[in-house]
Amino acid sequence: MLRGRDADRDAQAANREAPAGRVARRLFVHIGGFDPEPPERVYRRFARETGRFRRAWSVLTVMTEPEHRPDGADWTVETTGRNWRVTTRVRLFRWDDLLDAYAAAPWWKRMGRGMLACLDFVAGGALHRYLRTAWRYALFFLYPPLTVLAFAVAAGFGGAALGRATDSALAGVLLGAAVFGALLYGPGRWFKLPLAFDDWTFASAYVRVPPQVLADRLDRLAADLVAATRDGEFDEIVVLGHSLGAVLAIDAIDRALALAPDLGRTGPPVGLVTVGSSVLKIALHGRAVRFRAALARVSVADGPFWVEYQALSDVMNFYKTDPVGDAGLVPSGRPLVRVVRISRMLDPAYYRRIWGRFFRLHCQFVRGNDRRTAYDYFMLACGPLAVRETACLPDGPASAFATDGSLIERAPANAAADVAGSEMMLAR
């Protein structure tokens, strides 16, 4: 435990003399994926998961209540370690309310629109490219339509059997239709098929052009990011996008670069973090011309530092891929790709309990860890090292802290050398 005033004095002194790569005040923008959770639930989850963060890293945290805005919510986290302190302003980018229109539609309509959206991705060449680039993701893509097909086959066999038994084709058709509807409404809901289809319906629309309401919010976020780099309040600005939120994060950074081409080169450093990323989900669609152009611009911008974390056990991300080169763009050396293991983030017993729950594993990228590893969401949000410094360490934040939670003093990372070392590590 920290010793009250002594810990405060030590942390303040450490921050006054903070070397390059150290952060005392951070703006942390969280952009979640296609998950209809309102800000209140996201805040409660964040507060709950800080318990794991405190236990794993031997730190103290104090959070304010959220301040709600039309575009999201803000709250502040004070994090104190043995010889450091960080004040983080968390800004939640909201788009769960835009998903309500999808969820409000009848389930049969959601299924129908989703099947059409999946066909659009097949016609746009995305499925072929998924199979070539990340076959696990191709299986994730095929899961909703193949499940519906399996329901249809089961209902067809049931209806055909009744038709033969009763010598009534009408009875067979009626039973088949009833069984198919019951499977969609029952097991289909348990398997989260409506949400999965809504996800693909939204993605199909986003490939062409984002909804205007979402585009307006991204414009406002971009303007806020630019303003934050100029007002001197923060030592670092981090934008983290999870799942489909990674696509929105790139879109927001691209819009900010259009407003301020020197973003990240003047003022505080800007970090872009994509985790459990769906960047290639969109970029591999043949019609995603607008997004690929934004992706290309962000990848060559020399201001923001971009790191992407990928994991094998997360079937909803693109494992061991280059989000830029594999999108058919000229490889730029960005982002820095770090492959991490979710199994190492959690206690073995808990990991065994959630193994096979693909959505829960996918969401570990934005949860607290039980163990110190190369990736830690809360260390990126609340830790004293800048994103570039953390990402370039061979073992991430696990390389930088002593058992008691104190930051181990070291020379500022040689970014080029550490990045090269990390890439070599991933290749082994």
C-alpha cells in the first residue's frame, strides 16, 4: 500500500522531473466497437475493471463521476504508483445510440438485412480476401449466414418429414416455417445473430459512406483533438479504437490531420491504438475506396504514433496481419504490430472459464488484466509512460515496473531500435 502524503510527495516530485516518454496528464479517447452499451454501462465496467488493474500493478485509482454529453461522456482518473502519478481525462466517444434503430427493427427484418449485407461483402470480394488474409476471421464472417442456413435445413427436414407422414404438403410447409421461425427467435437470439447481422448491415453501409450523424460526431471529435493539442493541458493524447471502433479511430485521426497536418509533430504527442481491430473488415471490401484513402493517409502521417495489438485467441480480429499492406496499400512501416496472448493476461482458471466465449475474449482488449503482460488497457490509459514508449518496450509495461508498482528508471526508449526489436520478436 502507498503511504498517503509520502506517496503524494514522491509522485509529485517524480512528475516534476519527468523525462521524455513520461506522462502526468493524458487525454484518453475510447471508441468502442459495435456494442450497444450506453455510457452509463461503459463507465460502470471501467470502474469495475480498475479493481483488476489495481491488484495487478499495485497502484491506487480514484475516479470522478461521469459528465454526460450528447456525443459521449467524460470522467477523470487519478492513478498513483509508488513514484509516479497520472491524471487521465477519459473521453468516451458515443455511438451506441445510433445502433438503436437497428435493434428496434423486427428480428426477421434484421436477419434479412444482415443476409443481404453478407452477400454484399461476398460480392465486394471481402470474403475471398478474408480467406486469403485471416481464415479465422472468414469463419467469423460465415458464422451468422451458415447458422441461418443450418436452421433452414433443420426446419426443411422437419417439414418434409411431417409432409410425408401426413401426406400433406401444406402441413409440411407450415411446420417447416414454424420451426425455422422458432429457431431464429430462440437459439438465434441466444447465439446473438440479430446483433451480428446488425453489425454487418452497418458495416455494409459504412463501406460506402458513414451515417451523417456519425460523420458529424467524428468531425467534432477531430476538432476537439486538434484543440487539445494546442491548449497545453495534456502531455499526451491517445485515441484507442476497439473492434469496429478501430475503423472510427482511423477516420477521426484522418479528419484531425485534415484540420492540422502537424498533428503529433507540434504540441503533445498523439498515440493511435487499435485493438481487436476490424480495419481489414472494411478495407478489404472492394468498394471501401473512401476508407482505404483515409487509411493510407494516416499510415504515412509522421505525427501520430500508431500501434496495433493482435491476438490469436480473438477470432474477431485479424491475427498477424499488416492493416495497411494487406489492404492492398503500399506498406508504410506503420502501424507497429504487437502480437499478444490473452491467456497471459488472465488467471488460468478464469481464462479456462471464458475460453470459447469469443465475444468475451474479444473484449479483453478493453478490460483489466490479472497479470502484468505486454498489453494492458489500463496502463495505456492511466500509466506514466507514453504510448510510444510502452509499445516499443519488448515486454510492454511489464518491462517497466517493479513489484511494488514503482516505475523503473531507464533511459528514454530509442524508438527506432525498440520498434525494430519488437518486429524481430514477432517474426520469431
